[in-house]
Amino acid sequence: MRGGGQGDMHPILIDFHWHDLFLPTYGVLFATGALVAWMWFVKRARSMGLPADPVFNLAFYTLLVGLLGAKLGLVIVDLPYFLENPRNLLGIIRSAGVLMAGITAGAVAFVLYARKHRLPLRDLGDAIAAPLVLAQGIGRLGCFAAGCCWGVETSSWCAVRFTEQAAREQTGVPLDIPLVPVQLFEAVFDLALALVLTLLWRRRPRPAGTVFWIYLITYGLGRGVLEHFRGDAVRGVWLNGAVSTSQLFSAAAVIVGAAFLVIDRRRVPERA
């Protein structure tokens, strides 16, 4: 396909034509992914015989802190801009933020809440791995709809062109330029990883935590590679653009996952 095909889904799902009020497609898909993951995780936890209320609250606080962490991460990586334009802080409400910062913040909330309520942390980590990466995959479809997290310019047959002015206004995506559809690549990767982690979880590998550590390692490696095909810089880039903030988080995820995978397998006796 020379130059790439049109890449827009519809950044605005419903336009109410009243005071710039509209329902963004990204928001709907993100909320859908979060809700599906939430329900799936709670169902898994209940199948493990865990009490409903603490598990429900665990998922809620993890999601809430994750959302706040992602937006805070965006402010931190672009702090000079927001210091010069403080009014634009309100604009981060419509932004996804830095996903890896959100995952990190959510993980901290997950650990603290689970320990406080004496829930089996590693077993729950295994249970949430596939729902989490499924939500990420659905969220990436939302990114494609909005035009955010766009790819680098390319002449490849799989290139896409964004043409909606609304997408440009919301995300800054360049229009009528063939770009790598990196959002779709990551969505496929996430959904495939969700399937693999589901099959692995059903086998209940021991020690507990194995599925989650494999998630960290695999997702970190995949995300680190896909970041090379990103053309936006909003999530922060370092060393003259050689490394992104998300790649730093990805490297940390791989290191943490690999370290705990080794530690847990050497631990005797196994503890949750």
C-alpha cells in the first residue's frame, strides 16, 4: 500500500455539538479495558476462595492510583512545559499519561493494600497479570483511535495515515504522513501475551508469583522494542532521544521480574 492507508478510527465517538462536549473513543475503550480487567480479576480471585470486598477494593485502589500515577508521570517528564503553562495541567485529564509510570504506581498500591489486608500477594499477582495486559491491549486500540502514541514515519506497506483534524487537535499527531501503526502492533502483542498468561495461570505454576514475573519480563522486553517505533516524545526521551522514559521503566520491569523469578525459585519454604 503505497504511502500507507488512512489510519483514523474515530477520535470522537459521539459529538454532542454543545459547548465542545464530546465522548472520546479513547476514553470509552480505556474504560472498557479497565472494566473488563477489573471484573475478570475479581472473578479469578473469588475462584481462589478470597473474600469479595477486599479483592474488589484492591482492584479499585490499584486502578485509581495507576491512573493518577500515569498522569503524574506525564507532568514529571514534561515539567518545564507545565511550569511555563500551568493552565494546561487541566489538559492531562484527557491524556493517558505515561503508561509505565501508571503501572508502577498501581503496583505499589496493589502491594501495600494486599499486605495491609493480609491477602496472598503473589497469588493475586498471578491472577491479575492477564487481565492487566488485556486492559493495556484494549487501551492501545483507544490510542490508535485518538492518534496518540503514534509511530515514526515510514514507507512500509503497513503504514497508516491519520487525517482527522480532531485527532491532530487532541494529540498532536502529524496528518497525511505515513506512520508505523505501532499502537496496533502493541495491541496485538498485548492480546497475545494475555492469552499466553491465561494458559500459564490455569496450570497454577509454583512458586506463586511466577506468572506475574513472566508478565513483567515479557512485557518489558516487548515494550522496550516497540518504543523504537514510536514517533511521539510526550512520554519523555533521554540521551538525545536514544532512550524513552517508558524504556527505562521497561528495563526496570525486566530486571525486577527476572530477579524475583530467581529469588522465589530458590526460596524455601515458599511464602506468598
